Amino acid sequence: MADPALRAFIDALPKTETHLHLEGALPFELLQQVRPDFTEPPASWASDFKFRDFAHFETELLDMAFSWFTSPERYHEAAKMIFAGHLAQNVRYVETSFASGVIEFGGLKGPEVLDAIRSAVPVGLEVRIFLGIHHNGAGSTMMPILQDALTWPGLDGVDLHGTEDFPLESWTAPYWADARAAGKYTKAHAGEFMGADFVRRILDELQPRRIEHGIRSVEDPNLVRHLAEQGIGLDMCPISNHKLVPGVTLETHPIRRLFDAGVKVTISADDPISFGNRVNDDYEALGTRGGFSREELVQLARHGFELALVDDGLRSTWLAELNEASDG
């Protein structure tokens, strides 16, 4: 049930969004420009919609996203609208990724896409841009491009994307190590569908400082303790998980147990074109259906600022603003 007072409280909070796929954040009005068959939003925007499986989700997402993302100019136009939406939600800091598949299959040049996104960042918003690379995304054609990507000055990091049960190929760990050596921040998707043992394998082999999703970490108390003690963040997407992951609902989402165990969990929207959400909706869902108090929602926002890739001066400014807003 909607709570206008809670929504106003969430709207006023300074926030971050640290798990956002740019292609998956395509504004619906841009999709309609190139796909007039979309006379109304996808059925998956319904509050209790459930995808059949990951393939169902991925097929529908790719159909929508790559109807639009065919040039750097279109990346710029979409990013400009996406980032304006962040400012409207009082989001101060964003980490977003673009898919390496647009280079491999779309024929686009990575630096041009990167520049198009970067040039869309408005005043008042800090954005860090990642290259999302699939488990099998480093074939003979792509590997030289991926190696070159580690020299792109506007690229902040790399993120492992794609179907989790695809094999983790032998190039992956050395490449993640090369990325860190090049000054890039490393993240990886894990523990959305595969279990806690896969999360641990990713941590051991790739050594990322952040896990995207990671909900199944909750299955291993020792892993949960490790995440909390090491300050390894889990960039979680409650509405996405509610609609996509079997057996997960907003009421039973593992974020509750992970948060209570001291893990630094953050809140993001993941793929809004598929789930019909914005980050403020995820906060509201946790407040109305996930059992989170206002004070706990503030702590979730605090986690995002604590993990943000910024200098301590800016971090302190944001945290002070968060404290002021939460006391108001």
C-alpha cells in the first residue's frame, strides 16, 4: 500500500545508485520512438509480475534495448534522460555499465560510447562508468579490444555480466587482475541465481571489491561473516530480484538477513525498462513490503556513499547532507 509520507521521506534523502545497466535503463519514451508497437509499458512492469526464467528476461530486454542503442549519439540521448531522472530522485552518485556486446555485435567503438555517456553527465551528479563483459565475452576478436579498454581514461572499471552458469573461462581472473593493475575498479555479478559457493569462487578468483546482487550469499554464514568483516559491498536490486529470481519476494528478500548481519548492502534498480522501477521505488518497496524502518533506509543510503568511488571530502559532504535530511 502506498504511503505518501514514506515516499516524501525517500524522495528527500540523498542517495546513490551503484548497480544500473545503461541499456536496461532505456527510457520508455525513447523506446516508443523506434518501436511504435509499444503502445503501453511491458507487462513486466506490473508489481507482482514474475519472469519465467533468466532467458525470458534477457530475450525481452535485448529486444527493447537494442532497438534503440545503435549509435553513440543514441547512448548520449538516453544517458542524458537517465541522469536527469537521477537528479529528480535526489541521487548524487551513479555507477552504470554499458555492455561490451555493443562493440562485438553492434559494431560500435567503445571509446565513442564511453564519451557519449560521459558527456551526458549533468552538473550535480557524479557518474562512474563500467564496461560489462559476459562470461564468454573475450573471444579472439574481443580480447585485444578488452585489453585496450584498460587504457581508456574515461573507463572507471569492469563488471562481469551474463548468465551465471556459463563457465568461468580461464581469461577472466588474469584480466580482472590486469584491470586492477591499470587502476580500474572491479566488480562482478554473482549469487543472483548461482549459490554461495559461486560467490565465494568469484571472490577468490577475480577478487572484486563489490558483488552485484549476491543474494544467495545468505546461504553460507561464513561467507556472510567474510563479506561483513572485509567491507565487501553487495549492490542489490530488490524489485529486480522479486520479479526475476525464483522463490524471492520483497517480503522474503535476503537483504533483510544480510543487512542485519552487518553486510554493506546498497539499493539500485538494475534494468528499469524491464522492471518498471526507479531506485526510489526500490527504497519504498523495502519500506512497505520488506520491513525496513526509515532509519534502516537511511543506513542503506549511507552504505552507498561509503562505497562510492570518490574522495573523502566529497563523501563527507554527502554523508552530512544525508544526516541532515534524515533528521528533518
